[in-house]
Amino acid sequence: MIRADDGTATGTNIAGEDTLFHLHSFTFQLALVPPISRFGGYGLNTGVVNENRTRFDTLFETVKTNFEPFKPFDLVEPTVDYLHIPLDRQGGADTKVPGFHFLLPSRLKRQNVQPLIRNVIFPYSHPSKEWLSSSSAWDTKNWIHAALALNPGEPQTRKANYRSEEQRVFLKSGIKAFWESQEDGDAGGDTLSLVLTVDCFIDIQKVWDPLPSIGHDLMGLIYHSLFPSSSKTAPTTESESRADSLRHFYACLRPAPPVPYSRSVQPSNMPSKLLPFQNRTVAWLLQRERAPGIEAVEVCKDPAGFWSTHDLEKSGHMAYRRLTGELIKLDRQVVVSDRKGKGRAVDDIEPEEQGLRPKDREILPTLLDLSQVKGSMLCEEMGKLSRYAICEGALTHQDLARQSKPLP
């Protein structure tokens, strides 16, 4: 077990960890490449034995003597003080470095401490570009970079203020090691690997506090990367991505609603009879135009699929809008049983699509409020059926077409 400079074992718990929500665990493997045995080239050290290779071989033999192959053992005990932003010579954030550093606690200044693991980079493509596709900044590379940038104990990665003084995201990391033996018994083919584990926690009491726009985007990147998505985020081919998008599109389709009017919208002076789906289209157009005699319906809520609900266990339920990265706490009643076994304060309303309930939609903000917009658009290829719908609307309300309208 690696220990700090003062001889005491590093801490394993986060202050107030019981009140935090464990959002995600991420693990990836790092293979150690042995140093060269001897120096080559035309320098003075040509042919000299590399002392670092000797130390590596001694360490590897100690590991093989004390541990079984393929069985991980703790090398660095997990805590929150290991992952850091790389520093430049002035002690500021060095955003030119492509990854982050894994440092052990030390009493020296950070810029004078050599990282245990340098420039850790995600080994595969990450869905960060789905969220901030036009940004190439260091803190938008992936969710770990965003979490480090939001840590008030780390140097700022931007000149403008984008974070608060209270920490919202905690990264608890540790390292395990194991060695692999070759089946043919060739000791020269044995390898030593490290397993870096990162556990992400969020403070539910603080994530609701507002942040500047840049900080909000960084939190949105964390949510977008770690909250489950109904669509694939792993790298795929173009054909697989198109097929998955089509499957997701057809899965969102629902049965067409009935015409919400008692009278027919079929005009008497139009010989062609409208089909049911054309009646629905015309009814919707008249409704959006707020035509006389037509009951208007306010369109002020996000469509189905924009919001999803998640259970944060002790912290209750919350709604998440993936498009904007917003989290909204839902006020839901919980079943409480007394000693006689009778439940009280039970919210037994059946949830809608994506787990939302009618009461939930009342408190959710709307991304684009169209309740005051009088108009509509036909977003389809112009064909014979679309012409019928337009002609029907013109024939039904000929009086509106004759009215003179002032120019703006």
C-alpha cells in the first residue's frame, strides 16, 4: 500500500459521503511498458545499463513472488486527492496537456511533485462532442476534465469566472495492480498492468444552485456523459448510427389522436372528402391559427421525450432534460407506514411516458413556449394531400383572406 509522505495512510472517505449520490464508476487499464535495458546511440552512455530497468525488474519479481497472477491487489488506496489538473511553471492550469495527472499527496508544492501517472487520456472516443460539438477547450474534452475544472481547489481553466466556491462533483480514485503470465511459461512475456478506478459523486444539496453559463455547460457535459441515454453513445459506423436513429424514431411514434371537434372540418363547397388524418391536420392548423369558433389549446409544454426521470434514492426523484443539461427536483410524496401497517401520503398517480406525472409537468420549464404564437408550418414534401389540406383551410375561412392587414 502506497502511503503519504508523513507515513500515514491516505484517507479513503469523502467528507459527508453518506449524503452524496454515487453517479458513476469508471475503470480502465494501463499496461506498463518496461524501460529499455541499455542506452543506445552515439552519446557517452552508449551500452550503459539503464538503472530504471533494473528497478522495474526487481519490483516486478517482488510482485510475482507475493501475488497470484490475474488477481488485482490495492496499490493506492482510493481517495479524492489524487486526480489533478496539470500545472504550468507559474502554478496555473496547463490546458495544453491532453490529459490529467494522478498525483500522490505531498508536502511539497504541486509543480514540484512528479505525477505517479502522467497525462491520463480516455482510451476511446467519448460522447462529449454530442454536447459541446464546437468546443475544443481542455475542460470540455470529457466529463473528468469538466469535474476537475469545477473543483474550487483546482486552478481555473478559463479567465472568466465559471464556478462557485462550493464543490459539487467529487472524484474518488484509486489504483489496483495485477500481473499476467503467459500460458507457454515464458517469463519474458509476463506483463504488469495498473487499473485506475474513478468513482463520481454529486452533492445533491448543491447541484440545484445556479452557475454561470460556462459552469452550467460543464455540469451539462457531466450529466450528458453519465446519465443513461436511450440512444447509443459508443462509436459506431455511419450505417449503424443511421439504423439506430431510425429504430429510436419509430419507437417514439404513438397512435394518432382523435379529432378534438364535435363538428366536421370538411367544407361544404369542397367536393373531395378529406381522410381522417387530413381532418386531424386541418383541425390542428385551425387550432394553431386560433380560428373563430375553434377552441384553442395552449402549447406550452415540451414534447414527449425531452424529459426523463431518475431516482436518486435518499435524495428523491429528479427530472433531467438531456437537450439543455437541466436538473429539476420533483416533489413526490413517499409512502410512509405507521405501526399499524397503514400507508399514508401516497402518490398513486400513474406516470406518463419517461416516468413523468401530470403534477411534474406543471413545474418543469419549457424550452420553447409557443403558446402565444399564432401560426403553423407544414414540414413535409408538398404533395396532393398537402394541397388538399391547404385548399380546405382557404375555403373554410375565405373571410379571413379578404380582410386587409396593415403592413409592418
